[in-house]
Amino acid sequence: MSLERSRRPGRRSLFSIVAIALLGLVPAAAQAADPAFYTPPDPLPAGTHGSLIRSEPMQFYGLTKPPAGTTGYRMLYQSTTATGQPVAVSGALLLPPGEDPDRPIVSVGVGNHGLGDSCAPSRLLSNGAEPDLRTMVDLLGRGYAVAVTDDQGLGTPGNAIFGVNTALGYNVLDAIRAARQVPGTGLPQGGPTAVIGYSEGGGAAGAAAEEESTYTPELHLKGVVAGDALADPGSASKYLNGNLFFGVVLQAAVGYDTAYPELDLGSFLNVAGKFLLKYPVMCQQIVPLFTMQRISFYAKHNPLLSADWQARLEQNQLGHHAPVAPVYLYYGQLDEVLSWHQGGGTRRMWCAAGANVKWSMKPLDHFTSQLVQEPGAIDWLADRIDGKPTPRYC
């Protein structure tokens, strides 16, 4: 993508700026939890990544809830940043009714929730506004415990690391470790584990699959499902520039600047961009305000052309390491948010490195792809959890 000449603000871009000023970027109400729960101790307690810092019971309100009898907990646990530093991350644990001494744990990497703390899944689950509830309900219906990470900075202080696959994978894996430590759940320490994610969460799931063998080798993941995954953040940013979903690029810019402060996003921005940088607390519902916009409206110079930005984006591309667990990778051929081509590249790299990857692609867009393909993917995951032989796909 070449550097674009600066141009006068278009009507749509001006509307976005005004709307943000008026709305204050206040996300959907999700304040049922005590904010003090999300404030980590300083310094963090001694312990390894995945150590549970605290937990508390969760209540469910609103029109949409987990199935009757579901028990919920909020978790605050230790994980790892993209640069290898310890960090506190929040999340949730959902348990189906009944007892099962061998209950599997499936960690869910959620799709785009935005950047504001009140957008965190552990908050949205309480007030009935969690967009990935359908996935969780399916898993709970199969008798699985569901661990859900809020991801670094989404819930806890600081900005969210949107699209930073390396750290998102750590957060997903550590949620399983933390879930096993929540008091009173009876979860087995060595029971079956698996990971599933879609969109941004698909990138997190793919990163978790790559990182498991060195980061949490004791988990022995039975399988990983990654749907319409953010597999190549660099190419995705170019694809989305001027796209209907350009707002995702703005979220990723904040996420990478948070994960890697040396990228210095502010030095690339103009007045409009610096205004947005002061108000990063937006949920995904605000993305349509930025439809069809371009980087050139917010930046004096395109950060994607910077060698430092390119290097960090490349580090977060899937395909660097072969997953040990079998992977179900699926895409919608008509995906208007994350092109299936980046997933095809990941599949080729994983297969070449010796991974076992089931590939599925159907003529669907980003949103119908999950609705249509995820049930079959979860059936596949259930077979892996049950110990059924895994066919050789590549």
C-alpha cells in the first residue's frame, strides 16, 4: 500500500469525529462487576504465567444468558505480554450444571469486542450483551467448562492489545491454567483441553496452537479451531484500508502501539488521529462510524510503511511454528473483513512444517461463515476431546 497524499476531511470522516465527541465513546453498559476486582495488585504476586490472582462468583442478568444452571466466575490471572513481561489479565469461567471429575476445559478466543474496559467478555456475560455467547452455549451444552479471556487491557487498566496474536495466544492458554485454580470448581488438573476462536479470536487460537508446545506444554491440547482468523495482521490492515470495516484498522493501531510502545503511533498521526488516540475506549459497535475511510485521513505518514511496524506485524503472523495439536481452520470465501487468502498461506506454512490442518472454505461472508461452519467445527473438536483418531489432512 503506497503512502497516500493528505486530503481534506470528507463528510463521513468529519461525522465520525463529531459523533465520537458527542458519544464520548461510551460503550454498552456492563458495569455489574466491582471495578476494584479488575485492578491488579502492584507488584504482581510471585508466580508463573497462568497463576490465578483472584476470582469471584458471577451473576447473569439481561435477556440473553448462559443456560439455566450455569455457574460463572470472574478471574484475574497472570499472563505474558508480547514482549515477554508479566501482566494481569481478566477473564471468566463458565461451568455447566452437574459434576464431572474429567470435565474438559475449552478456552474461547473472542472476536472483536473493541477497546473499552466495559466491552470485556467477563462484564458482558453478566449483563446479557456478550456477542460470542452462542459459541459458549454450544460448548456448555456438551458438558465442557468454558474459559474466556478478556485479553490484556480489556477489563484491566491500560489499552487493549487488539490484533496482537502473540500476546492473545498467551492470554488464551493462561486462561486454562487459571481456570483450574478457581476454588470450588472441581476441575481436573490434567483433564482434556482445547481452544476455539473466531476472527480476532481465531488469530488468538492459531497463536495458542503455535505457542502451546513451548509456553504451556503440560496442557496437551486435544484440538484447536480457528475460524476466519486474523492470520496476517499486515495484509489485513492493507485489505481493510478504505474498506467497510476500516474501524478495525484503528483498533489494531492502538493495540500494536500498546503492545510495542517503541512503535510510537502518535508520531505518525495528524490532528484527527491524535484526537482519536485520546479516546480509545470504544466497543465494536462503533466500527461502522469509520466505514470506507482511509489511513491518510488520520496520519501524516502511513505507519504500515515503517520498518518497525512491518517487523512487529510480521512477528504476529501465523505460520512461524507448527502446532502440535490438530487444527481445524475455516474461512468464508466471500469474507469482507479478513480475506481467506491469509488463512490459505497459514495452512500452507503449517502443513509444510508438519502440522495436521483440516481446511474448510465455503462461499460465505465474515458473519455467516461462523454461523454456518462453527457447529461442524465444534463437532470435530468434540471428536478430538473424546479421543477419536484424527485423520491426516496434510
